[in-house]
Amino acid sequence: MNSRKDQLAAFNRLLDIMDDLREKCPWDKKQTLESLRHLTIEETYELADAILDNDLPEIKKELGDVLLHIVFYAKIGSEKNAFDIADVANTISDKLVHRHPHIYGDVVAESEEEVKRNWEQLKLKEGNKSVLEGVPKSLPAVVKASRIQEKVKGVGFDWEKPEQVWAKVQEELTELNEEIKAGNKENTEKEFGDVLFSMINYARFIGVNPENALEKTNKKFINRFQFLEQEAKKDGKELADMSLTEMDVYWEKSKAFFK
């Protein structure tokens, strides 16, 4: 691994390159905070994919892309005389020191839960009107539900046992089934949302990240279905002309192949 001196030199090199690109590259010169936004979101999702795939070389590459965006935003901020990369680093450093009084102060926190509680209480003292204020509006719904539940837990609003949450899941499923039978589409949608929210809550209690779990299932389904497509094509068959029973034969083969 690189020494701290080498790490700082590498970061300084990136800052120098950013200066050059902003001055000399036609594309880089044109970029704004707004124009980079969607690209940053894309890079973040690519990093998330690499993490789920446990592809360490790819994680290193995607981290570099995300770091470039951070440096890019800081460079634009310096041009506006608003902030630079030192301000960015100092701001997060100051926040970390303030939010970890059990490390940099005299507060005692011996468990992860105590740390989370202290974190949320400090945010309220800093002026946040609600513990949910820090949940971004544009987060994907599954991630947002997880963050909402984690944050309210930080102030003690939570179930005590997994069994209680599972009972809530069952209750919501019953209510959903009743609305489906009644044919009320608006209420069915509401109850379906309640089922998902309660399932996400239960996932937290059993130590499962629901976003990761669902994405892994997505990837599994994609692999199996593409296997089905490829094997059917080898046999000269088109999916559109096949019955579900015929496709199911290839589906079972795909499950055995990827087991």
C-alpha cells in the first residue's frame, strides 16, 4: 500500500490535472455544477454495481471516477469564490469531529446503536427541525424507506422484536388482499406500499439490506433469463413462439447452471 506521502502526492497530481483540464479542454471548460449532476449519479450507480459484484479492480476504477467529480465540483466552486477542495475537506472533518464526541470528547458510546442515537440527537441540536430532514427527496423509494426507518430508530421510534415487525407484515398483507378482493385500485396501491414498507422494516430487523437483496435478485433473474434466451436460440427456437411450459424447461436448466 502507498504511504501517506504518496497518497497526498497522488491527490495533488489529480488537482493539477483538474486545473489543466479546466483551462485547456473544451469539454471540461464548459461543465457546470448542473451539467455534472446526472453524470455523478450515473458514476455512483456504477460504483454501487461494482460493490455488489465484489469486483475490487472495478471498485477502484469507479472510486476514481467519483473522486474526479468531487474535485471537479470543488474546482467550479473555487472559480465562483464559494469554496475549494480544502473547504470541502475541512467541512466534513469538522462535522465528523463534532458528530463523534465519544472519540473527540468525553461522551461514552460503547455500541453502534448508541453512536447512531448520539448522531441524530446532535443533528437536532444543530438546527434540524426533524430527524427526517436529511433524507434526500430524490432517493429511490426502497433506499428512502430504509433511511427513514433507520433515522426514526435513532430517536427510539421502533419496534422491540423482529416478531412484532413480522406480525405487522402479515397484517398489511391481509389488508392488501382485502382491497384486491374489493377491486379498489387506489386503496390497493396504498396497501401495497404499506406491505413494501413493512417488509423493508423487517429486513432491517433480520440484518438484510433490502436494496442489495433486491438488486441481487434482479441480477440473478437477468442471468437466468439471458441463459434461457441463448439456449433456446441454440435450439433454433424463438421465445415468442414458445409456450410457457417450453420456456420453463430452459428456466430450470438456468437455475441448475447458475447454482
